[in-house]
Amino acid sequence: MPDSSLLAPESLGATISIGEILVEIMAVTRGAGFLEPQELIGPYPSGAPAIFIDQCARIGGSAGAVGSVGDDDFGRLNVGRLQRDGADVSAIRVDTVYPTGSAFVRYRTDDARDFVYNIAHSAAERIEWTDAVGALIARAGHLHVMGTALSMPSVWALIEVAAPRIRARGGSISLDPNLRKELTVDEQVRARFEHLIEMTDLLLPSGEELERAACVAGKYQALDTLFEHGVREVVLKRGADGAQLFGRDGTCIEAPAFHVCELDPTGAGDCFGGAYVACRRLGIDAAESLTYASAAGARNVTYRGPMEGAGSREELNDFIRQTPRSR
Ligand code: ATP
Ligand code: MG
């Protein structure tokens, strides 16, 4: 039986994320990079922590974002979307000097992606402690952390304070390690990661990140190592191959993928995570929460734009009814 008390209940307070809020602008054609004039489409609201929170709110969870945007239309687009979808935006600060962060993306023919980012020198990295941030953290029941936060000093500074505070009031923590193989993990990031793992209830790795997170080769060895360090549940995301849940108590649930035509894979993992955390916190059992999460991830890849396909409970119910699954 999966652990029904894995995450703190909804009644304890909102699920929050802390991190980058961006717009994404996409190339319409596939190919290498941006070295010639080309058609672009966007801006789309983006940033992994924001996508997660948007899906969490859309499915009916109480959710809030801590972040920073510029005093510009890209910022207003993001805040407006999160607000429309029911998220608490009170802890998103508006920076009057720096512009909202952005990511230009173009898919290559082999599905690899080329990016031009403006994050480090944008409002996205200028997250700081404000009274509104303190107030949201004080009433939060769950913190979701993206691994990318570990290499963003301003974001890490808030997470370091928020994580123990939320835990001290009985809240829970989920972590999407986002340890992509092209990412170099220096000693400091590794130390932060290990510190966070000790506080993590739910880990949401994708593919080979499971072994990278545990620093151990072999799926089951990696799971054992993570469970020894206090993780209570691991949900492994496997793209079009579906997902698998592993509990520290030996639970194992397979979640076959829904059959969809993938238009834009970005944001699938964040929608999956947002839906899963919201459902578990609303008291939906692990198997059904996994179904909603799989539907949220699959539905999102059928939309162009990283959070355009985040679905409401009703939309996901329709999607589940209408979409065949692998098994
Ligand atoms: P990203 O970081 O790009 O947002 P991720 O690598 O964290 O994604 P994925 O494994 O790509 O996460 O996607 C999360 C979940 O969404 C999968 O486990 C699966 O349930 C669903 N999903 C993603 N892509 C597809 C697809 N092409 N077809 C069906 N389901 C999908
Ligand atoms: Mg991901």
C-alpha cells in the first residue's frame, strides 16, 4: 500500500515553488540555432517552477509562486497567467531595473534543443526576501524544489530558509533533480543537493537522473541509496514510456503512457509533477494521482508552449476518457 501520508495535506497550506519565471520564444522551424533570420512564436509564460505551480493550481491545488519579473509585458504575461489559473502571485516581486528573463528555443531535427537564455542578467535571478515572501512561506504546506535552483545563488538563499521552516510546521518537500547530463555539478551544488535530499519526501527524477541523484550505478541500488537518505517515494518520469512509482515500503506502481502526438515536449515533467503533488495533497490515492500526472504530462506535449497544455481537473478527466494508454 502506498504511503497515504506522504505529503502534507492541503489543509496545512499552499504548495509553493521558488525560482525562475521566464518567457519562452520558439522557432517555428526545426534546425540549428538562431544564426539566420527566422519565424518565431511567443512569448509563452515559462520557467520550470512556474509551470509546476500553474499545473498545480489548475488541477485544484492551492499553490503559490515565489519569483521575480521585470516591469514589462513579459512579466505581466506571466503574473497574469498564474493569477488567471488560480495561483497566489503575492510573492512575485516586480524588479524595476532588470527585464523579465527569457529563453529562445529551437528544436533540431533530432529533438535536441538550442537555447539562447537571458536569466543571469534578468529579473529572474533577482529573487529576494520580502515581507510577502516571508508571509507565503509562513503559510505554505509544501515546497517543490527544482534542481536548477541549486546553482542560482539568489534562489538557493531562499530555499535554504524556506525548506526547514516549512518542514518544521509539518510541511513536506518534493525535489525534481533536473541533473541533466550536460550540466556540470560542482562540489558546492553537490553538497546543496545532498543537504536537500535529507529533507525530501518525494523525488521526481527523469531517466538517468535517478542514478545521478544517488551517485550510484543501477536503478535499484540508486533507489536503496535514496531511501536510506530519507526519501520516502520516487516517481521516475520516462517520457513517452510512462512513469514508475517506487515507495520506500516496497510499493511499485507502473503508469503506462497515454498515446499522444508530441508537438512540444518542454514542460511535460513540470506539469506531471505539479499534478502529482496537488493530487496527493488533496487526498487522491497514489495510483489515481499517477494517472492524473501522466495525463497532465502527456496533454501538455500536445500544445506548443511550455505551460499552454496545463489542464484543469475537468480537462484532464476528458483527456483520460478519450486517450488510449499503452496497457
Ligand atoms: P521536461 O523537463 O522536459 O519538462 P521531464 O524529462 O522532466 O520533462 P518527461 O519524462 O519528459 O519529464 O515527462 C513527464 C511525464 O509526462 C512522463 O513520465 C509521461 O507520463 C508524460 N509524457 C511526457 N512525454 C510524453 C509523450 N510523448 N507521450 C506520452 N506521455 C508523455
Ligand atoms: Mg524535468
